[in-house]
Amino acid sequence: MKRFTGTESYVATEDLKVAVNAAIVLERPLLVKGEPGTGKTVLAEEIARALDAPLLTWHVKSTTKAQQGLYEYDAVSRLRDSQLGDPRVSDIRNYIRHGKLWEAFVSPTRPVLLIDEIDKADIEFPNDLLLELDRMEFHVYETGEVVRARQRPILVITSNNEKELPDAFLRRCFFHYIRFPDAETMARIVEVHYPGIKRRLVEEALRIFFEVREVQGLKKKPSTSELLDWLKLLLSEDIGPEILHERDTRKLIPPLHGALLKNEQDVSLLEKIAFMSRRESR
């Protein structure tokens, strides 16, 4: 059996590799939590790539119901077609739409199924999937058939902690919290996205990036994707490490800060701190 060891485009820490492989061996869903920008969603894509497995993605919204992951019966279309004399109405299967779980269950090769941001849905959503995830089968009431998994899919479930998940659901999962990358890991991530980038520029950019993240009261701390966007702009505008290094630390607001800060409250907060720092230095 193949083991997940990360990929060329995804820097996986040792504890994350252990978690992924443990979930695969135990055949339990891997529940991944962590703040936005820590690579939770991308993880499923990289597991699929590393294991050469098909990827199925179920993006959960506030209106998503568990039943949609199994199947949906389109009674309205069937009624309309019957009024039009469409011969398809004689077979109800023509109006059964397969959900992502159904697709995963009947996949000829073992797939990776991502249930993304499960905490966005109603609190009952995880509980409504317990039976199907345990037995790896479900009943289609309209046709009387039972859909059974050919093989248990590798299940990755992400959560942003917007809601507490039920204990019964948590017991069935292997849990891993992705910590925000430290400076060393972040430098490796940057190197993957920008091979050969100047080391000094990365060092100065990371110093400022983590300074901004440490500011108390930020509504949204900049994440990995914001750092990568910021570096791309620094390279495009030819802003060298000297400019970043010589920047007055009391100003706090970094150049091209629109890539890092995504709301006016955080910009105002840094401007206030910079103003207070200037007053104290006089």
C-alpha cells in the first residue's frame, strides 16, 4: 500500500504525514482543522496526486443537506417530462442524481473524497452521515436498490471551527490540527512556489509577515496565500530586501500591504500603532 510522503508542490510536516497514513490504515475519515491558509483543502488534492487516486470534492455550504451527498430525486423534472410525454419517465432512475458519496462508492479505483468545510452546514449534518460512513452503504428508496462501496474511499474532512462537531462524529474520525507554518517551514513553502527566489528577500519578507501576524487585535491575520501573493508583487515591482530591511519598523505598514491586509479595520489598526510608536519616539 502506498504511503503519503508529501509531493513536490506540497510541503507536509512529519506529523501531518503520520496523520494521513494513520487515517488510511485505520480506514477512518481524516478530520483536518486549522486556521484558513494552512493548506487543509489542498491536502486532499495532494493525497490524491501522491497516491495516484481520483479526487472527488464535496464543497459544503450553509444550505447543504447530507442527503445531497447520497443522491437527489428530481421529482419536478419527472412531472414536467410526463406532461410532455417523454418516454424517460418510465424509468425513475433517469431522475436520480448521484451525490459525491455515491460517486465515491462506485468508483472503480479507490478515490480520495474531500468533504470541505463541514462546519458550514447545519449541526445535524455530520450526524446524518454517520450510518453511511460506518456501513459504507445506503438505501435508495425510490428504486429499492442498495448502493455499497466497492472499497472504502480515503475520506478527508476539513473544518474551520465555525461550529462544534458532534461527539459521535468525532469518535469516528482521526483528528489532526494543522498548525500555522513556522518561519523555516514557510521558507520551504515559498521555495516550492518560487524556485530560486533570493534568500535575503524571503528572510526580510518573512520577518515582516510574522511581525504583522503578531499584532494583537487583527481581524484577519495574513495567511500563506497572502504571503505568496505579496512576494509575487515584491518581485514584480522589484522591491529588494534592502528596502524591506531599511523600512522604519515604527511604520508597521509594509509596502504593497493590500496583498497582506484584507479589511480596513486591520489597516487602521496598524496605522494607529505606527502613529503611537512615532509619538513615543519623539
